[in-house]
Amino acid sequence: MRSMLSRLWPLLLAAPLAAQSAKRPMTFLDVQDMRQASAPAVSPDGKWGLYTISTPDWKQARRQSDVYLVSLQDGLPSTRQLTFTKDKDELSPRWAPDGGFVFASNRDTPTAVGAAAPAAGRGGGAGAGGAGGGNQLYYMRADGGEARKITDATGGVGQFQFTRDGKWLLFTGGRAETQQLWAVPGGALDAPAVQLTRHPTPVGQWQLSKDGTKLFFLAPDTTLTDERRRTDAHFGVMIRNAETPRVHLWMLDLASRTTKRLTSDSSYSVTALTMSDDAKWVGFNATRDDRFYRGTTDERDASELYLLEVGSGKVERLTNNVDIGESALSFSPDGQTIAFSAEDDFKMMKNRKLYVRPIGGGTWRKLGMGWDGNVNAGWWSADSKTVYFNEGWRATAQLFSVEVASGKVTQLTDLRASLSVNRDETSGALLINYTDPNTPPSSYTAPLAQIGNKSAWVRLTKPNPQADGFALGEEEETCWKSTDGAQACGVLLKPVGYQKGTRYPLIVAIHGGPAAADMLTFNGGYGAQIYAGAGYAVLMPNYRNSTQYGEKFKTESQGDYFTKGYNDIMTGVDQLIKDGLVDGNQLGALGWSAGGHWSNWILTHTTRFKAISTGAGTMNWLSMYAESDVQRVRQWYMGDKLPYDDFDHWFAQSPIKYIKNAKTPTMIHVVQGDPRVPRPQSEELHMALKKLGVPTEFYVYPGNTHGIPEARDQYTKSMAEFTWMEKWVRGKPAKFEWKDLLKTLETNTGPKM
């Protein structure tokens, strides 16, 4: 008898949409085959946009990208593809002074060792003629034609940008350990590249002043030559919290090509920079230069903010906080005001507010105090009276503004969707990144006066037209009363073809974070539309600890991580059963990271679910505290007590304490080198379930990231997880078969447009 998975093949593993009249449910391959469009680079006159679309290639287990052109006035009908490489990438197009554009690409095979040197006139040879490799820069006319290579930098080209007057194209070139700044004349891109810096250490992040006279860059104080030599000699030992060079801020005068060091304090390393429009002031973030302090991700994020007056060299420290990190410093267009966002009163996990003051000094004012949400340092109005910012609100993401004088927050969009709006600095054009339950992520543009009226928007990209042929379940925000009387909400996805009065199996898809939220987006919640297409309802609960429902909702579980969130989830399930939508005897739960934490808590606190799939979830907070790359946030959630001060308190909130209650068949997933929720947490769960006789499967994926990095492994996880739900929730004779998975990969040829 064929496996159940084989019998489901036509529905669940169909190749991406071909031309057909009837709509069909989505598949997990459809998810993996979704193309991704970058935000358009707008021409200086605001009339045109250049963007890239990356397309997955299953045969090579990679993605490939090409450049497209679109009119910001005419939108989609004007779209034209400009490059057509099949196995190479075109990236980051930038407009050239003559109306053409420059882009980065790996389209040419690197020059082989011993081959002839590149022809004279090539740019960016990194001092010795260049040996190719990495991405190089190419020029192309916007009306089409052949691309012309303009650099041949050894090790490739990194960041690149034209000066605003178009006189120079600046770029970093060279191998990582020797990377320097170079320039090519903007009006003669075939001319030899000029080396601008000969810094003793590699040039890192950089920013160019608006007038094109100065460039500010970060560089380490020293290079770890012995470290590189020992790794080249295959001494592979990994040193936790290894000592690293300090990084500081430098300035390059483009006219004289001289550099000047701007910071030298040995107590910190500079991590990011911004500058005023007149380049007289630079704001920078810096972290404490302490190898032990910098040993974890949340502590590295706890940077401090500084203000540098370029002319005098005076550095002013603006913040002095231990637990939190501020945004980058933002300068008003009139040069009078500085702003940054940070948690209210600099207390961990409180809503972020906007802090403003005169650039020369004075008292900080806090903006947004009357609004129970985050206020961020986005982009300024031309008159410096308003700051615009993007923020999540309930199950959506919207554009807001805050008045600098009054601190009043105004919501400017109100769509059942997730959107963000950004402004192109040169043209002033607004670019909208938008997705809703029926629309994959796409770019639009609109004038600010029409930003709240979607019918007035011009659509610029539609990278996945095949989605028009998918049969999708109806998605909405739903709310219910939790055990303590508080209102809890989440995203409900109904099955495709939903009929009122019919009860359906339910998947509870639990988001990570937990300081995050599920929103009204296209196919959220671990491939929720695939479950909807197979006849499941999907609840994506925004449980206690989630963001976007107010500060109290986010923070009131401190010291008792699971209880309120667990009750929120369970009462949401109960409400759907009461409403007649869900069959209470067919429940499954799944999640990753914090969603895995809650899946493990559900496993050890109820037997109502028929199946669980847990990914990168904690079992034992005591051991996880030291294993993870995040400690301070864990400590906050546990009530600000260190585990060494109260072992009982931490263990009482650990699912492993209650493991003997576990009865539900559980699939476990984790990445081999996950730094955030390390593999031993999943090992503890797997061993316990084996000893208790609970059906379990344990999948360990290659990589060193918190999420599964490889597309094929993501697909494997989705299919194995789905089969697990079919078997245990619905009682079907489903079985995950590798031969079926391999057959799909062998026959899939990518998305059909």
C-alpha cells in the first residue's frame, strides 16, 4: 500500500501554479518557490525605480536575482526586466548621473590563478591589478543593452554609492581583512579606480556626507593577524567571548584624501553611525569594550549613544544605561534637533518613546506619552515639525506620526494588513512595503496626502503573480476573554471552502519572541494557508508577552513566564469550540523558539492536544540560561532573579519539571548549532519522552543559526510536521516518506509566472 503522503501528493506537493482556470490550495513548495522583490531604488527625479527579484533555484539550493525597471507614475504595466542571468546574481542597483545605473554582480567567473592581468582601465584593482572574485560593479543603460564591467577588485566589491553631485562612484574593495575605499569618476566609469584610503586596518561601515566632501567610516584599531594565521593552519578551536579589536570612527576628506581619527576612547567600540545633513555632527552607538560583558547577544545590543561635533572633536555621551539599547541618533533637516528612541525611562521591556532635544544641548523631552505603543525614530518632515514611523498595532502594522512640539501620536493608515512606509532621501518619494492575507509582499508608492487611501496607491512590484491562482482561507483578527478576564486576541485562518456549522480540526500556531505578534499577512504562522487548504482551521494567538496590545499586556507576566500566556491560548481554543468552528477532539499545536517554549508547556500541562510539533523550545531554564547567547532578557522574564539566587523559582517555570504529565505524541526540531535555544534543550525533551514511552521523532538540521538556514531543510520540516499532524490529529495513516520528498525536488522546476 502506498503511504498516505503519496496519496496526498497531488494536493500538497503539486508543482507551483501553471496556467489553469480553477484555483487550488497552496502547497509547501509554493512557499519555498515564492520570489522576493527588493525595495525600488528611486531615480533622482522620482520618476523611475530599479529593483531586483530573487528567484529560488531548487536544483542548486540557492536563489538567483535580476534587475527590473518600473515607472513610479504608471506602476506595474511599465515594468521591464533588464538583466537575464540564469545562474548569477545582479544586486543593489544604483542610479548613475547619466540616467543609467550601476549594480553589483558575480556574473563573470573570477580570473583563474596565473591568468593574464585585467586590461588597463578597469577600476578597483586593489593595488595590484586585481584578481577578480566576489561581486564586481557593472554599468548598464536604463533602456537596456549589454552591461559593462567597471571594477575588478581583488576579493570583490562591498558597499558602493554615488556622490549626490554624481562626480564620483565610491566603493569598498578588497578582501575582508584588507578592504579599502576606492573611487571611479562618475562621468567616466571606464577610468581606472583611485584608491582613497590606505588604512592599516580594513574599512568597515561608512556614510557619505550630502555635499560629497566627507566620508565617515568605522575601522578596527588592529588586525588579528595571528588569529587569521591559526585558522588558516586549521587550528579550529572556538573561543567563547574571544577578545576582538576595538572599532573606532574616522573621517576621510575626499578633496585631500586624508583621514582623521575622531574617536579613541579605549572603553568602547563604535557599532553604528549617522550624521547631520551639514556633516557638522555625527551620532554614533557604541558598546562597552569588555570581552566578558560583550559575550551575549542581548548585552551586545545594550549600546550607548554619543554625539560628536566634527569641527572641535568634542564627544558628548548622551545615554548611560545598562540593560537596553537606543536607536541610532536622528537629525532634523533644519539641523536644530536630535532624536532617538528607547524604552520609556530606559527600563527594559517598556514601550519605546522618542527623546528629543536641541542639538547643542538642553533638556530631553519625551514624545508619545499619551499613546500605549512604541514610538520610533523614523523619518522627518521637511519642516522638521513631525517624525513619521512604522509600528505594529494589534494584528496589523501601520504608519504613524508624532508631532515634535506636542508629542501627539497620530495613526495615518488603518488597513487590515501589515505595511511599512519609507521615504527616499533624494527624491522624497514614499515607498510602501505591503502585505495582507491575499497579497504577498509587494511595493507601492503614494503621496503622503493619500497614504491612508489604498485605492490611490500605485503598485510597483508583483513578484508572485501565481498567488492569484491560490485558493486561500479567510483570515481575520479574533478576540476572546481569558481566564483572568483580560481580552486576548490573535489571527484566525478559516479552512479553504469554510462552511458555517461544520467543525474543523485546529492547528494552534504559536509565534516566537515572545515579544512579537502574528499579523494579517500573506500565509503567516508556519505555512498556515497550507493547513487551511487541507481542511484545518489555524489559530495564531497573540498571547500574554506579545507586543502590539499595550505595555501591560506585554509585561505583566514578568516573573511568571507561562501562566497567563497558556491561559490565553487555551481560552482561545475553547472559544472556537464554543463558536462551533473547531472539533475539540482534533487539536494540534506547533511553534518555534518562544512558540516552542509554549508548545513544551502545553505538552506538560494538558492532554487535550492530539499532536505537538516543537521547534527550538526550552525545557529547562536553569541549563538554558548559561547555554544560550541571551541571558539578560531571560533573567527579566524570570522576575529579574538570577538562577543562582533562586533555583526553585526558575525550575518551577521549566517544562521539564512537569514532564511526567506528557502524553501527547511530539515531534521535535532544532538546528545543530543553534546559539539561542541550543540543541541540548531538545535532547532533554527527546530523552524524557523516549523513557516515558510517548511517541516522538527528533529532527536535527545542519547550521549554526536560530532558524533553519537551508530551504530544503525548511521544506523537510514543514512536510514532516504536516504528516505528523495528519497522523495524530486526524488519525490518517500518514507517513513521512523520503522518496516522496526527493521525487518532488527532482520534478520541481521553480515558480511559473
